[in-house]
Amino acid sequence: MPANRYIFKQGLYNQALPILQAAKGMLGSAVALDRLVAADVFSATASILLEQAKAVKAHDYYARAVSIHERLLPANHIHLANLYINLANSLNALNRYGESLSLHLKAVQMRERCPHLARSMFGLSYGNLERLFTRMNRLDEAATVLQKSIEIRRGTMGAKSSKLAK
């Protein structure tokens, strides 16, 4: 899959998608590790589709990836939190903000319970929330999480003290 990631980073989505489709075809039904690989293929495919403004298809692929990971990984696994964010971003593109918000908050809570996670990941999480609150026209909340994001990125606030106030 490294060639596919290189092509994706170059923005050559039409060339990356066939590689992922071929990989998906080779996976079939197999052991748990292969199902996790299949989920990663679904997630990578969804990323490409979202970049191509095909949000409905992207959402479907992200949902399939999340479903597989939820069955195979512990409920607090950090990779699952990352997939929730990706799924939430696809919901943003579909203007389904309420569903997106609950997934973003779930991912933030999961990340807060992960002590070894880099502080910058929290800044990104709060940045995602700021954009979502802005789209929802909840500007006071957008300003609050934006301030948290800035503080985290500047290193003035530790990951443990970055709890989102409700």
C-alpha cells in the first residue's frame, strides 16, 4: 500500500482508487488481521472519495471501516478514535452536524484517556470541533474550542487538562 499512499499524497486520486479497488478484491473473507487490512483499504478509499467530493460514498466506506474496527479492536483503541473523526468529517460534508458532533466528542474523550498521545492531536481535535460549531452557527462554543486548540498548540495547556466543557 505505500505506492497508493504516495499517489494519494500527490493528489492523483484517480490513479490511487484503482489500486485500492484491486486490494479490496484480493482480500476476500479471511482472518481478523486481513479484516483489519480490509478496513484500512475502506478507510483509504473513503479518504480519496471525500477529496473528490463524493461524500455519500466516502461515508459508506468510513462506516464499513468503523464497523470492522469496532468488532475487532478494544472500545478505547486510539485507531478507532481516529476513524470516528474521519466518519464525522464525512458527516460534515453531508451537513449531518448533530451526528458528526457526537462522533467528534466521542473521539476527543477516547483521546483524552490515552496518556501517550501527542498534545498536537488534541489541538487538531479541537480545531475540528471549532469548524463544526462554526458550521452549526454555535459561535460561542466555536470560540471556546478554538481557544483550547490554540492553547494546546502553543503548549500552554496539557492534554489532561483539555477536557471539553459541556
